[in-house]
Amino acid sequence: MLTGIIVIVVLVIIGATILIIAGLRRPKEEEDPLAARLAEFSERGEVVSLEDIELAQPFSERVILPLARSVGDLSARFTPQHQVESTAISLELAGNPGRIDASSFLALRLVVAGLFGGLLFLIFLFSSNWPVSRELITTLIFTILGFFFPQLWLKSKIDRRQKEIRKALPDALDLLTICVEAGLGFDAAMAKVNEKWDNELALALGRAIREIQLGKLRREALRDMSERIGIPEMTSFVAAVIQSEQLGVSMARVLRIQSDQMRVKRRQRAEEEARKAPIKMIFPLGIFIFPSIMIVLLTPAGLRLRDAFAPLMAR
């Protein structure tokens, strides 16, 4: 009985790992694989059936990816709609790492929770002398941590992406200003930034350019870009660009003013972080450095006191 339970748990963990890998490898903008295969064979001039095309696909596209999508859709049915929408917004703010949608990410949280709890259950099963109640409580705590771990990882991705965009925004505005003053249009200037750089801001500008090329209005594409980034600096920059376009103000002048403002804000943030540094150093000093200093200073005195009182203690 015990061996059967262990085998079932191991199989569940292996299957969950496969689903995680498949979900993370899921492309953001999917195309129908059957249609792609059919177009490929049509270009070659070969006549094949849909069954042959489907069997020619890799095992991951035929079995694993549909299974991962079904798990994500099943979890979305039991999740409130506002939770799915907030998760989708968080994925957009993080740059959609792993190219997964909201339902797949919610399913991933359940899978990771099962992994954390299952692994700890196996550890307790083979090498633990704790009481059963303590093992259950610890397993439950780690399961809850596993459920919230993907959310914490996503929050760290959002903070890292926004920090990178804040850091690159003044330099990008300088390049935009130079390109516009040289005679390029604003769209061409954004394309130049996307071409020259390889960071999150360049990717966001490139996506906005593609949306404009597909027919979306520039102001709507820029507003959507600012919502996908979610920082006040980008919101104010987009508002200034849209206002200059509507009022007929010189774009080069607006960009130069925005560049100066962004550079001042970046310097202010650096000064703020410098002022926070002494406060942040208190905890490492108190926990790691001060005890070491006390040990180094008091150990020789303690040894001398021990040698001095050793004869008295021997009597």
C-alpha cells in the first residue's frame, strides 16, 4: 500500500513538472499547427491528409500542450473573473514571461503548490521522526508557500522590468529627440530606438510600432504601451506626446523637455536610494558584523580570565 502511494505521488510530480515546462514554453501568439503544416505541404505540392499532418507534429504539440491548456481552462472555470483579469494585467506588466496566459499561470500556481507539498511529503515519508501532526502542519505551510511562490516571482519580474525601463527612459528620449531633430518622424524614431537597443523599453516601443502598422491609432497604441508598463514616467511621457500631436506643438521640443525631466527624476531616485543605504545597513551590521567584532575583541580577554581563575577553581 505504501509503495503504491509513493509511485502515485512520484507520477503526479513528474506530470506536474511536464505541464510546467510545457506551459512556460507556450508561445504568446499562437498559430494553428495543423494550418502551418498544411501550408508547408501545399507549398511542396504534396497531397496529404489531416491525420498524417497531425501525426507529423511533435509529441509536445499533440499531447502535452493541449493537456496544459485544458488544465488552465479548468482552473479558470473555478477562479473569479476579477482574479483572472488582475493576473492578466500582472503578466502584461511583467512582459509576459514564459509566454503564458492568465489561466495557465493560475494552473501553474496549483501545480507548484502540489510540487512543494508532494516533495515535502516524500521527505517526511522516508526520513523523519517528527509527530504526524507536525508533519501535516509543515506540509500544509510549504504547500501554501508553493501556491504563492509564482505570484512572488511574477512581482519580482514586474519590479525588475519597471526598474530597467525607468533607467533606460532618459537615454531613449535623448535618442528620440536626436532622431526627430534630424528629420525623422516620431514612428521612425521609435523604430530606430527599437533597432539600436535590446531591452524592455525597446521591446515595448517595437510592439507599439507593430500595432500602429496594423492600423491602430498612434495615441491608442501609446496609451496601451503605457498601461502595459505601468510607471508614472511613461504615462506622463505618453500624455505629453499625445497632447503635442493634438495641439500641433513641436515634437522635438516636447521630447527635449521630457528628456530633461526624466533625467532629473532619475537623479532624484539615485539620491533617494543613497539616503536609504545607511538605514538598510543597520540590520546586516547588527546581525553579522557587530557579533563578529565582539567575538574578536572579547575572546582574548575571556581566555585570560579563564587562565587567571583556573587555579582558584581547582581548589
